[in-house]
Amino acid sequence: MRKGSLRARVLHRIETSSRPAFRLKDFSGYGYDQVGRALRKLIAEDRIERVGRGLYRKLRRRQPRLSFSRPWSRPAGVADEIFIATVLANPSFEDIARLCLSFGGRRVRETMSLSAAEIPPAVRAEAARMIANAERGIIDAYRQIT
């Protein structure tokens, strides 16, 4: 019998793979329902992101390099939510796309809703449009990869 939970085995297989995207059928040896449950747990932990039906991608889980300097001197020491909120306060499409690639669109949208008081409505609407476009582009790119 194999050691470790199914979630741990699936996560190990994802992290050791050189491919950036994977399909549910890549784990056919483990059982469809159990793998689906493990993948939902990994999505909740922000380890992976669902891109399409049966298609998932690894999240980079690190702060991306931005197109221009933000108001801090050490971005590596800033919490992820503050990092995302600062970019959303003065968005550029390139930076929004990098945030969505690194942290996932769901987490970027959640941070935007949490920091809604600090972001003006017009900027928030523009950032929401950019997030939606970035997510569509990411989905199209990952569908072409697999």
C-alpha cells in the first residue's frame, strides 16, 4: 500500500511535473471521485487553479516582477494581499495578468473585494475588466498547451 494521503500524492505528482497544466484524466489510476475531492482541496489551498472542465494549472505562489516600481523598497517582505491590493489601486494590464498567473484570478478578485474601500469605483471597475480579460487569456493559453 502506498504511503501518504491521496491529496499528498496528487500534490507531489503535480509539483514534480515539468508541465504547467494537467488534466483530470492524468490521475486516472487513483479513482475519479477521490481525485476530484483532492483537487478541490488543493484549489481551496490556492495550490492549483481550475482553468476549464477537467483542466487545471499550477499556481506559482510567489510575487511576480512588476512592470514599474511600487511604493515599497522591499517587495519580498510585503504580505501577498497587500502586494495585490497595491497593484489593484494603480492597475496596468501587464501587472494584473502577472498577478493572475502567480496567485490565480479568484484570489486577486477576493483581495479586490476586501480592499474595496481603498480603491475608487472607477478604478475597481477597470481592474475587474482587466482581471476578466487576463483570466480568459490564461484559459485560452492553457487549453492550447494541453
